[in-house]
Amino acid sequence: MEINELKEVLRVLRESGFSEVDLKTEQFHLRVKQAGTTATADETPIEKKETGTTVKSPMVGIIHLLDEQKNPLVEVGTEVKAGDVLAQIESMKLFNDIKSPVTGTVTAVKVSDNQGVEFSTPLFIIQGVA
């Protein structure tokens, strides 16, 4: 396969609804998966509009949603004040508090306990008090 043909395959993948392509020929085997895709070709992704303030990860690390007694720090429906600790992110053996930027109610928890997170990973959605 020539480089131009490979570029065309990648372009078609990027523009299509497919999340993964597995191409085998006598000369090579090419498997490409688009980053951030979870739906398979026969699934229709559903996008839910969520309003409120999205709290995003400020760093790379492991998120911890539980306290020392293994109780959730916050969960859906928890009322928080600006500055309340929502979770901690462990990075380089240090625990960093993730604090609420607004006063309101947690309407979504977008991550799981002990999940790896990256910069700007959505963590929580908080509906602010009007």
C-alpha cells in the first residue's frame, strides 16, 4: 500500500462513523482505532445535553471519589458550596483536592473511583444555585 492510499484510508475513517478499522492484506495488517470512541459501528451514540458547571481534571492522575471510610465524598444529589472538596486526584504520590468552583447540586459524576484521568477530563457537573 502506498502512503497516499494509507492517508486516504485514514481520512475516510476520520470522516465516517466507524470507530475502528481492521485491514489485512498479504503485505501487512493495519488496525486503527479512533481515540475517545466507545460506540461500535452498529450502535448509535446518544448525546445528552447537560447544563451546569462542568468540573474538569486539572491534572493527570488517579481520581479518588471515596473518603477514608470508603464513603463517597459526593454523589448525584449532593449539595455543595464553592470550595467544598469533591474528590482527590493522586499524582506522583501526592493527593490533590478537587474543589467545587460553585455552590449548587451535583447532577452528574462522570468518572469512577480509581479511574485514570487526564487533563480536562470531565469529572462532575454541578447545577449552580440561581
